[in-house]
Amino acid sequence: MSNTKRATVYFEEPLHKALRLKAAETDASISELVNSAVRRSLSEDADDLAAFRERAREPRLSFEDVVKDMKVRGKL
């Protein structure tokens, strides 16, 4: 692996066992599995941040106003 950094990570025993088994079944290393999972997680975070930016200018509704509106419409 080029351009990699070493880190020590401590897993709970059941997680480590599951990682070892998945690595063996998929012919991937634990490092590859962890890198992939971290990439997916960071990608989801990036998607969430983009959605927040897109919605930043939307009008905000207070919880109280939503409840009042639901009562008026007979939903509560």
C-alpha cells in the first residue's frame, strides 16, 4: 500500500472476530475493510453537509407553529 499511515485501533472482541471472518471470506485485509468503511462514512457525512448547505436558506418553522398547524388541520 502506497501513501498509507499506520494507526493503532482497538476493536471490541466481537467486532474484531467479525472483521477477521469477513476478511477471510472476501479475500481482503482488515485494513482494506476498515478503510472502505471509513470512506463510506465520510462520504455520507459529506452528502449530509451538502444537503444542509442546500437547505440553509429554507424558511424555518418552530415546533410550536407545526403543532398549531396540525391542530388546525385536525391532525392532532
